[in-house]
Amino acid sequence: MANETPLWEVFIRPRNGLSHKHVGSLHAADEVLALNAARDVYTRRSEGTSIWVVRSSQIVASDPDQAEENFEPTGDKIYRHPTFYDIPEEVGHM
Amino acid sequence: MALFDAVLELADDHLVLGHRISEWCGHAPMLEEDLAMPNMALDLIGTARVLYDHAGKLEGQGRDEDVLAYTRGEREYRNCLLVERENGDFAVTMLRQFYFAAFMEPYWQAAANSSDAVIAGVAGKAVKEMAYHIRHAGEWVIRLGDGTEESAAKMRDAVDELHRYTGELFEEGAAEGEDALPSRASIRPAWEATVAGVFAEANLEMPEVRYAQTGGRNGIHGEALGHMLAEMQVLARAHPGAVW
């Protein structure tokens, strides 16, 4: 059965105001069963308030061979990190 | 003691079906269902525990949930016959779950305003759990009924096997005349509507039942229950009062 059953990626939003995060994958025949399975497999400990499922075959991924040209150029641009000023405490979570 | 007996019937339904589904743990056809079925089992066993605790207090003889679950024999169990039926194949298991949840969801809806605070409390939580069981099991009934030639044949066999046990769901049993619990007969239209909706999508026909099976509320069970209880109770009977 596993050979024919499509793979799905599961994204869970833990709380309102936060974004959906990838939590893992599962097998299911269609989108309805995929949502059910995601609920059963990934929200057993109150992890979520919302679930997205996406067919794994629909994900477009970057090429690992291009990792150097993609990601290394940002390594020495420390001025892009907001580390040169203090955030007032009242602002809270950013 | 009518309310005690009626709550015990409800508790037995939930424990027996919960134990039955838990038997799939580690044996399900796919990993996703191997997690889903214990989830459903835990919903049912959680409800059973609260109901046994409540029944024990109503009775007032000092019997707690463990005594009620582990020391009563087959003839003292008052569950309906549907829930004790053996798991069979996945089609039988999912159809049994669907039939039961399609009954309990409207039942708990009706019980939410019960004069009995414990029953009302259980109802508020259980109604959501049963709504999900209807969805989960119902989707499988549709997928298998409207699936391949083989899956459709298995689902039709499951209907032929189980439908004769559904009439017992609507017998009032010990709850007859109990204001704290809903009338079971009054749940029939909601149950039939839920089942008809799923059967239409699943290309299944509602069979005509000539000889409805009944007797569970009087302790007259099929052979399957004794075997199940023997396995479920062996540890508690071998080591009475054991704790860990």
C-alpha cells in the first residue's frame, strides 16, 4: 500500500499569531485523509490550532549543490542582523 | 439503582469498544492508523473511567472504577452487542466505530443539559471526540465502499455482518424513565441521517434486518466478549489490588 499512497508534508500552527511550521510527513490517499492523519499523528499533545498539508511532490526545493552560492554570500554581512541597537523591554517578543 | 445500572451500561459500551480498538495497536495497516486507533481507544476508555467512577459513587458500595471494570464477569457486563464484536478486518473495525459514534454524538448532544452534573460534563467533552470518530471512520467507510472491487466487497460484507446489531443501540435498557439520561430511541433519526449520508457517498445500501440481535443490556453476550474480558482482566484477577 505504501508504494501507491502519496506522501504529504504537514505544517502546524502552534498558536494564533505564529506561523505554520513544518513538523513532518505522512502517507495518505487524499487530502481529507491526510488532514485526519496529520491531526492524529502530530497534534496528540495539543501542539496545534491549525493544520496545513501539502503533497510532498508539490514542494519545490533548492538544489543542495547550489548551497554555497545560495547561502554563503550572506555570511559576512553582519550589518543585516539587528544586533547594533537595544530593543526596549516593553516591546517584548519580536 | 436505575441510574447506576444505566451509567454502567454506558461505561461498559465505552470500555469494551475502547479495548477492542486498542487491540489494533501495533497491527494497523499503516503507521498513521496505528496512531489514530489508539487515539480513539483512549477517548473511549477516558470516558469509561469517568462513568465507572460516577457509577461507583451512585451505587455507594465502595466499588471503584477498577473493581467495576476488572472483577465483573461476562454476564454482569451490560454493553450492547455491537461494541463487543471482534475486530475482523479494517472494514469491520471502521464500520463498527462509525455506527457507534454516529449514535453517541447526538446522544451526548442530548445529554449536555442533563440534571446530573457528571453526565453533563462528560457529554461536553465526548461530543467533540465522537464528532471526530464519525469523521475519521466515516471517511474510511466511504473510501472502502467506493474504492476498489475488493474494498467495496469487504465493506459490503462488514455491513451485512454488523447491521443486525445496530437496532439494540436504540433500546432504552436500564435508562428507561431516567430523566438524567436521553432516550435512546429518540436518537434514531439523527443516527439514520448520518449513516444514510455516508452510505450514499460510499455506494452502500442500507440492508433490511430480519433478525435484529439483542441481549447485551441483560448480560446475554456473544462468545467473543468472554475471550476479550479474560485477556483484559487477567492481570487484575491474578494480582488483586496490585498497584504500580
